[in-house]
Amino acid sequence: MGLVDIGGIEPKFFATSAIFILLILSLLSMGILRTFQQRVRPAVVFFVLSAASLVLFIWIINAWLL
């Protein structure tokens, strides 16, 4: 394996992607945790927020960065 050149990635694209990936995965993991704790309503809220964050991320990437 060789080195990967990430010099072509714009800083705002990297920052936006990193923030949204952390947000989406954090909300998803909280939903899974609440599911295992058998707290259904908070779990559903976290899953919905995770899905909404994913939709917002896709919209921002399509409208703002590309």
C-alpha cells in the first residue's frame, strides 16, 4: 500500500463531512443504546434525528459544495 494524497480535498468539504459523520453516528449510537435499554420513545427520536441529519448532510453537500 502506498500513501494517499488528500491534498485535493477542500478544507470546508473535509470539515463539513467530519462534523456530520460524527453527528450522524453519535445519534445512531445513542438510538441503539436506548433500544438496548428498552426505552423505545427516546430511541425512535434519536433514529429520526440521525436520519434527518443524514438528509441535511446530503442536501448541504449537493447544494453548497458541489
